[in-house]
Amino acid sequence: MKVSAEVCPLCDGTGWKSVSQNGDRRVTRCDCRLKARAQSLLEAARIPKRYEHCELSSFTTDFPGAHPSLAMAHIAVSRFAQEYDPGDGTGLLLIGKIGTGKTHLGVGILKELILTRGIGCLFYDYRELLKEIQNSYNASVQTTELDVLRPVFDAEVLFLDELGAVKPSEWVWDTVSLILNTRYNNNRTTIITTNFEDQPAGGVNNSMSAARSAVREETLGDRIGERMRSRLHEMCRIIKLDGLDFRQKFRSANFR
Ligand SMILES: Nc1ncnc2c1ncn2[C@@H]1O[C@H](COP(=O)(O)OP(=O)(O)O)[C@@H](O)[C@H]1O
Ligand SMILES: [Mg+2]
Ligand SMILES: [Zn+2]
């Protein structure tokens, strides 16, 4: 790369520029360094290509048939990004059916935090993360479990997309507990999406009739366990998104 060939005209490559404020001259970080930092934070966040277009400003809430919860979610999420306080640790849990815009909003928050606040963020798809951890047990692979988990534990803001999407097992539950508890104990902010309803696990001896429970949809409690579901309530504010799959909106609008 020949980056150094182009010397920044603002700072002559020093990274510092002088500005005048109320008649005083001070030295401040140059725009070229801020831009370079935002760029490297964006790369480190590992936002997948198919979500690169997602911004809070491009989330629309006034299309025909838009559910009112979308506008409310958009306001809440934008405020969260603006008022984000590194010491606070409270995250968000975005709940809704497929295509309601959960990942779009989550990625929008990450980009906002990176570009306007210079905050380190990390995107992880839940299935992808569990797969990477499992792969690390393979003797022919050089990475260890901790190599995979360290950045997940340490990221200032972690975005965990599609929580619960892996079929539950003892190992899955242990792994989710390890991740969520570690972040909780270190007071780190976690933003989470899930397609599963925020309802308790449906045990065999709950009050539902056999006929109903046979067709009943799985809940977040079923998928990550009750303990982790209640942990999430301590870690996150809950935001619900209702409505149809955004990608079907034109089709559904014609039926109105
Ligand atoms: N309200 C919206 N405004 C603009 N684009 C949207 C909106 N909702 C969803 N999309 C787009 O539709 C696609 C599916 O949304 P996504 O966020 O992946 O849904 P979910 O994560 O809830 O399944 C994405 O490309 C996203 O950018
Ligand atoms: Mg999604
Ligand atoms: Zn410069």
C-alpha cells in the first residue's frame, strides 16, 4: 500500500492539527486520524457484507401497512445509540419475527457508535459463533476455544444476532451461559436479536393441553433456558418489533 505517499494537507502527516477557539490556538487530533480509526473499527466489527447497507437513517417506518411498533423501536434504538454510556452496561434485546428489521437496527446502532463515538463493536451471528467454538475443538485446527471467545468477552459492545437459532443442547446452554454471564459480570453492553418469543420454557407439566402444546411455537425459554432468559432481562431493555416481513411489504400492500 502506498498510503504514506499522500501526506494529509491538514496536518502534514503528524496526526495533529491546530485549531483556533475563541482566539486561542490549540492542537487537536486531525480528521485523517479520526477517519482512519473509524475505518479500522468498522473492519474490526466484522459486519457481514449483506448488512453493510443497514443504517439507522435508512430504516423506514412510514410505508403502507407499517406496524406502529417499528416507529417506536426506531426511536428507542436511536436514543440508545445517542445516549450510550460506556459505564452503564445495559444492552438491548430486539424481539420479532423474521424480516421485521431487527438485524438492520442492530447494525445501525453499531455503525452509529463506531462512526460518531469511536466505540469498539463486534458483530456475531449466534450460529456462526457456536460453530466457530465447536470447530476450535477439532485437533487439526490451530485456534482454541478461548481464541474465539476472547474478543466476544472483551468487545466493548457485542451484537449477537439470532440468539436461540441453534437447536438447544446441554453444550449450547452452557456456552450461552458462559458468554452472557461473562459479559454481565464485566458490565459490558450486549445487543441481541431473537425470532423467539420472550416466554418461559414450556415444560411437559404446564397447563397447556396436549393438542395445543403439540403445535405450540418454541419460546426463548425453550431455546436458551429459563435462567439465561431471566439473565437477559437484567442485562437488556426489551424492544419488540411486530408486523410482516419487510421484504414482502409491497406484495402485502397490494392486498390491502
Ligand atoms: N423498516 C425498514 N426500513 C428499511 N429496510 C428494512 C426495514 N426492515 C427491514 N429492512 C431490510 O429488509 C431486510 C430484512 O431485514 P432484517 O433486519 O434482516 O430482518 P430481521 O433481522 O428482523 O429478520 C434487510 O435487508 C433490511 O435492511
Ligand atoms: Mg436478522
Ligand atoms: Zn491529517
